[in-house]
Amino acid sequence: MLVVMQHQATEEEVAQVVQAIEQMGLDAHPMPGPTRTAIGITGNSSSVDPRSLEVLPGVRELIRVTQPYKLASREMHPEDTIVEAGKARIGPGSFTVIAGPCSVESESNLLGVAEQLVSRGVHLLRAGAFKPRTSPYSFQGMEHEGLEILRRAREKTGIGIVTEVMDTEQVDAVAETADMVQIGTRNMQNFSLLKKVAGCGRPVLLKRGMSATLDEWLMAAEYLLAGGNKNVVLCERGVRTFTDHTRNTLDLSIVPPVKEKSHLPILIDPSHGTGRRSYVPAMSLAGLAAGADGLMVEVHPDPSTALSDGAQTLDFEEFDRLLDSLQSLANPLQRSIG
Ligand code: PEP
Ligand code: MN
């Protein structure tokens, strides 16, 4: 349910509605808007009838929110959400580029990437310190030492840091380092992790589970929003299909439905989405054309020596060319790359 207040409703009237909702054992989410305040209601309302709120002073109407994800839905929150992370503003109007090596490999490697990105006006560096690897014999990441290197890269260059958290025990350390915390595809439905990350005080990049439906994805986002974290960015990274010409199938067709059903920004990840560096530029441009709010792409000074995901990683020159072609497409679309 959404309680829409009259545009002249006073703060006291809003507070009275919030109190009445809480007395019903439900949660109230006041959302001040340009013309009027709306108050979202979440919780299990099967035993109470929120329609009794209709008679309270200042209330204009009650709207039923039909989607199972309430706070993530556009019904509850018609305006697009803009998420600020570091110097980036992720949302309509811009096309945010997040880039970096798959893994933190060494201080000199990461610093080189950070400097390159800053020189091209990129505000967010993404690299994993904790790596979810299919094989236990593959490089597992530099873990806490990797976080330390990420912190130093930010100190030296001013770039914002995005890095993945895999486990509830890592949340505090990752949140201390990161400007934005990534939840990977394999953890999209790790509900304990979602609940813990909801309270970590950092924006969250929530990747789509590799076999998740749109509803399941938005319900995962709902865990973060219901836990009090309003700064959620979705990231489409490819799903499992029968095709074997790419690592995953980058489902760009999910961008318009996400935009229709939710107010949250959505990025695309053509690196994991294709698994091949030669396919990354075309799919990046396609993501921009499809209406995504940005891109997460793997970049490394020498992808042939990368400790993970080298085959899908661009070198600096390829990344430069990609930025130039994104810029040419962004201009007619009235979007700014940043
Ligand atoms: C990554 O971003 O490096 C990663 C492991 O991604 P995903 O969770 O999409 O596989
Ligand atoms: Mn990777």
C-alpha cells in the first residue's frame, strides 16, 4: 500500500500517519516528493486493514501496490532513483562507466589502472579482493591485503572503489574500504548476506543471479531496500542459456522491463556477459542504446597475464577506443559518459 498525502499536508499529519502504520505492526517509509509526500507501507498486512488510514487528516488516497517487491517498484516510487557513489551519479542522464581488473593482483598493477581511469574521467574502479571462483584451485583473490591495496589506490588517485563481498563476515571490512559494495551473481539470493549488506551504509551493486527472473532479482533488491539501504544499483551480467558461443547470454532485453517496473538504476556487464573481449565493445554500445544507466567492464594493462578473466578483459588501448565510441553514441542520445 502507498498512502498519498494531500499536497498541503503538514509534517504533523505525516507523522500521525507514520505512527498509525507502526501501531499496526507495519513499517512506514515516508517519501517526500516535489509536490506531496507519499508513505510506503511494508510488512505483513494480512491481519490488519490499512484502509483505516484513509480517514486520517491530510491523507488524499491509498493506492494498492500490486507488485510483490514494494520498495523497488515504480508504483511506490515513480521517480527514477539516482545513486551517488564516490564522484559518480548513477541514474538517468548519465552513463556511468565502472572499470578495472577482475581481481586485485598487486599494488603497482592496480595503481596503474586507477591512474589510467582517472586520466579518462572514470570515477569508479572495480576490482575484486574476494573472488568467487568455480574451481577451488583458481586464484581466490588477495582478500584483506587486496582491500588495503584498494584503499591506497583511492588515497593516491581519488578514484571511488567498488569491490565484492562474498560473505557476511567480510561485510564490515569491505564496507570500510568500498564506496560501493558488489554482490555477485552467485550471491543474489544469499538472504543473510543481503540483510547484512542492507545495513552497511554503502551503496550496493546487485548483480543478477545467472538464472534469476526479473521478479526474483527485484525481490533481492527489496531485501536491501527493506533493510534501509536506498542506494541500490542493478547489474545485468548475463544469464545461462543453451548458447555456447558466449560465456553467458547478456540479456539486454531486461533493461526496458526493469525501467518500467522499478525506479532503480541498471548497469550492464558485457565482460561477464560475453566472456570475450572482442564482443565487449558492441555489447557496451548496445547497452547504452537499450537505456542502461552505465557499464561495468574489465580492464587490465596486460590481459594475457591477468590472474582471472583475462579473455574478457580489455587492455588500455581497447578501453580508450570503447570510451570514444560510447561518447559518440552518448551525444545524440543526450547522455553524458562519466
Ligand atoms: C566479477 O564481477 O568479477 C564477478 C565475479 O562477477 P559475477 O558475479 O557476475 O560472475
Ligand atoms: Mn571477473
